[in-house]
Amino acid sequence: MGALSLVKPNMHLVDVETRKMLFHVPTSSLFELEGVSRELIELFNDQGQVTASMLQDRFQGRYQPADVMETIEELKSLKVISDGNPVQINHEPEAVKSFPLTTIVLNTNTGCNLSCTYCYKEDLTTPSQGNKMSYDTAIKSIEMLLEESPDQRQYNVVFFGGEPLTNMPLIRDVVAWCEQRFSELESEVSFTMTTNATMLTEQLVDWFNDHRFGLTISMDGPKAMHDKNRITVGGQGTYDVVKQKVGMLLNRYSSRPVGCRVTLTHGITDVEAIFDHLHHDLGFAEVGFGPVTSGDISSFNLTGDEMVTVFEGMKRLGRQYLEAALEHRNFGFGNMHQLMTDLHEGNKKRLPCGAGVALLAVDTKGGINLCHRFTGSDLPTFGDVDNGINKPELANFVEQRLDRSNTGCETCRIRNICSGGCYHESYAKYGDATTPSYHYCDLLRDWVDFGVEVYTRIMLENPAFFDTYVSPRRNSR
């Protein structure tokens, strides 16, 4: 046997109290190191390269040679140990030939009845001046979805804006058409929407309930925080009306849990106070945070110190999540829920999200965009609903992000969870959506390490939590 060495980019060690956990990067899986496996990894860490004589000196008389060799072979099969032969770190770059769409995002109207100061939408205007999507464009978008991915069991149609409620006639017509069309195909279709809530009525809520919409409300926290940026066209804060509408919604809506999406901007970093208000006081089932770090208007971007504060607060919320999980209670912290899902399912993301492959967004004119964030932007579209997807251009884009060579992602330990970060953040930060987003990598790595600790504690002390609260989450949203 020649000298053996660790393949460090494929593993990361995390201490959970007295336990030593190995995070297996290629599969996003966790293994507890005990006995011979723990001592082997310690030996490799100490020595760099390990020879047969070193193994004999370390383990003779304490472990059977066969057990030591069996563990070494297991670690080699996991590509954690190398015998000198090249070990693959990432998938080889490959050609993208198909786009298995399951989600289509319809930009119903570029108009919005609010004038949120940090809004990234470049084509945003008032509802009366907005460009509304036509029924014909919407139906062509969904037929494109079916043409690219026939015979799927589940599809998702997302209504976005602007404010989607400013084009309710289209939404009603599309839902009626979809329910008949997908029923004929013996496939299921779900509908989701993000709204500012200001235009909700009891009648609308009951209609959404009848059609089992997945609803997410944009709200930024208590009154002072929310009213700082989420204002009317006339400059007035919207907290009071949104709070009233949310109360009505949560009292009447029963089909699916209602979540809240919080945008964190410069000066807004107290995630614990925001979460307490939205989850405990108002009653949202789940609250998720989206920090602004690379918006077009730099004055809204969180500073480096503010990002540290945000992640410290998120970890404190994460400890509350852990406490609740050990008591078999759900704690609706969306960011931690997502991380637990990734770890529990062993997600191995080669791309940061489904945009461009499983998901595309159609703008009001029928142009095909990577996702809803790009509608109205300067990034060229990838075809249109009349002529179909420009597959060579879209494939070229996706292939660039699949190729991690010569990037900071190539050997990063969270490369299969982060996968280079949001395309739109890269586009806003660097002017190039194919460039990985590097500006808070250290904080993300620390966040994943923290998640590994939380996940391990839950798995050891209350594994039933995942079957009850984490696994069903995909079907409830």
C-alpha cells in the first residue's frame, strides 16, 4: 500500500459537543466518526500522508487490521481518502441539452400600487401605466412548459409582478384554464403568488383558498421597520393596512401555510425582533429573510458589519429553532428550514436554483427570462413564447455556471449547497450573472457549519421531527 492522504475539498469536520461529525461535501451528507474512523481522520490530519507503517504503529493491538483496512476502503469509496490516484472533486463540465421545466413564472403586470424604495424591478411603474400580460401570452407560456416537460406529475404556475393582484382577471382566467388542462393530462398543478397584501379582500382570500394557492406576503417587520421602505406612490407607510389585511387573511385562509418574505436593507438588521413580530405577534407560519447585498442602489445594501450582525441574529434564531425541534415543535424560521431540508435530503446542488433549467419566467411581452428577478432587466432574454426557448444561448449560460474550474467554488466545502449563489446577485454585483457571488462566502460557510450542528443534535435527540415538519414542507408550499 502506497501513501494515503486526505482529499480535503471533499470533507469538513464539525464538532458537536463531544461528537466528531464528517460533512461529506459531494453528497451533502453527515457521518459520525467513531473509533477507528475517528482516529484515522485524526491521523491523516496530523500527518498529511499516511503509510502502512504509520497505520501499524497507531492501531496495532487496539483494532483488527481487517477493520482498519475496511474503514480505509470506505473512506476511499467516499473520495475522502486518496491513494495517490486523481480524485474527482466536481462533475466534469457537460453539455446541457434539455430543460425539464416544472415551474413557469408569469409576470402579470409591471405595475405596482406601492413604491418600495429598494425594489429591484427595472420596469416597475404604477398599475395604470403598467404593461399587463395578455391571456394569450400566459397560455402560450404554460403550453411551452408542457412541451418541454410532458408527462410530469406536478407542475407549478407562479404569478408575480409588479403587484400580481393588479391583474386579477388574468389570474382567474389562467387558473380556470389550467385546472381543466392539467386535469385532462392527469397531472397536478399548484399556484403560488407573492403579494404586498394591500389589495386583498375577503372575496379574493376565499377564492385563493378554493384554489389552494401558496401565498407569500412581502412584509418587513414592525411598523417602523416596514414603513421605512415599503411605501405608497405618495410616500406613505403601508404597515397599518398590511397588518389589517394579514389579520384578515390568516383568519380566513386554511388551504396552505402562509409565509412572509422579509427584505433586509441598510439599517435593518434586528432579525430576532422582526421574526418575533411576524411569527409570534401576527401569526405567519414561516418567516424568511433576504439580505440585500448587491442591489442597484448601493445605499440600501447591507454593509459587511451589518451582514455579520444579521448572521449572528439568524444563528440565535437557529438556536430557538433547535430548542423547539427537540421539543417536537415547529419554529417557522424559513432560512433554517431550508438548510435542514438540504441536509436531510442530501441535496447536491450543481446550480444555485432551478432558474434556467426547471424554472423560467415570462415577461409581459412574452420574453423568456432566467427568473422573475430578471424581467425588465438588461440581461438578454432567452427566446419568447412564440418562437420557443433559445436553447443554445440558455445552454451556454447554464454550462458556464456548471463549470466550477478556476472559480472560488471549485474546492469550497459548501459548493453543493450554495453553488455560487443567486444569479441576480451576481448580475447586480458584477454585471455578469455567470460569475459566482463571493462577497459573503465566509458567513455562508459559518452558517452551514452551524446548520450541521443543529441538524446533528436533532437527528440524535428527536429524528421524528424531520418526518413531521421538514419532509412535508415541500408539499405544503
